[in-house]
Amino acid sequence: MTAAFTGLDPAADAERKRRAKLAAGLALRGFELRELAGGGWLIVRWNLSRPANTLDDAEDFARSVGAPL
């Protein structure tokens, strides 16, 4: 059986899933993950925010607050 064609290359599809999983895990802890137009990420909760240069940095923060990855 072959995988369904999504129109994306496998690397792009994996990256999209990684972002979605990270955003969902942070949401369970009350945070929102936002992608910045100039690159990088912003993790937001209430009126506070924390920048993350890469998704790896955002994942490190998620682990520090106990978000499931």
C-alpha cells in the first residue's frame, strides 16, 4: 500500500506536522505559538511573550513548561 499524495514533499510535510504538534502541545499548557513574518517564532500567554529563533528553541521552551511533544 502506498502513502497518499499530499502535494508536498516529505520534508515539508514533516515540518508542517512538527509545527502543528508543537502548537498543540503548547496550547494544552495555555500557550500560543505564532510564526513571525521575518522568521522565528513567538510563544504567547496572556500579555507575555517569549521569542524563539528556531523551532528547536520553541521545543526547548515547551519541554521546560511540561508541554507534551
